[in-house]
Amino acid sequence: MVNTDLLNEVIDQSGLKRTAIARKMGLSDKGLKLKIDGVNEFKGSEIQKLRMILNLTDQERERIFFSGKMNLNHL
């Protein structure tokens, strides 16, 4: 599951608006929000796009997308 806290932190630090990120990924604003919130899963290709958009290191990508931390707020 996605480490939503860390992903939101990285997005905030990037200076990019979520709307701009969603457009670059080919998603709607709501579609991106659902993925960030852990309601819908990111596809591998979307993780790669986010990595490029946010200039994530391999370590950051692993911590955000493959750390095993779950967001239980949507359950």
C-alpha cells in the first residue's frame, strides 16, 4: 500500500499542484486523489510517471509505494 503521508509530503515539497500532477499523469484530479488516499491502487506505469514528475530517488519510491504502510482511513 501507499505511504500516503510520505507521498503527500513529497508532493507538497515539490511545489507542484496536484491538478498539474494529475494532468501530467493523464488522470483526473479525483482519480489522483483516490490513488493517493489508497482507495484505488497505482499502476506500475503511474508509479513510474510520478517518479519522473516528482524526481523521486529509488529509495523514495520504495518507501512511498512498497513500504507496506497502509492508510486505514478509507476502511
